[in-house]
Amino acid sequence: MTTTPRLLILPGQPGAKLRAAFEQMDRDERSAFLDHLLADTPAEWLSDLLTRHGTPVSASTIRSYRRSLPPEARQ
């Protein structure tokens, strides 16, 4: 059975910092990050992860982005 890979794009309209951080990731990193970003992983944890990897994005930016998404975009 073949599955269609999901598109590895940020839904909605992410801000410049979040978009830049996402664009610096490779395909596997994007997939893992999206799983957490669109779920309930704490924004502080994601912010810390991005900062430790050289692409600082604040937790408030992540929370604002999540609030802007329609419910169907969330996992």
C-alpha cells in the first residue's frame, strides 16, 4: 500500500520568524516539527527547541500563530 505524503508546509499565514525557521529545516525536521506545532506541544518547549538550533522564535509568536489557524488545521 502506498500512502501519499502530506504536504510539508505551514498552514495559514505564519509570521516571518516562524516561516524562516521552518524553511531552514530539512524534510524530516519539518515533518517532526509540524507534528508538534499543530498539536498540543507547549509553545515554550518549541520556542526553546528553535532557539537552541539557532532560529529563535518566541513562545508568544507560536501561540499567536496557533490561534490564527482554523480548527481543521490543528491536529
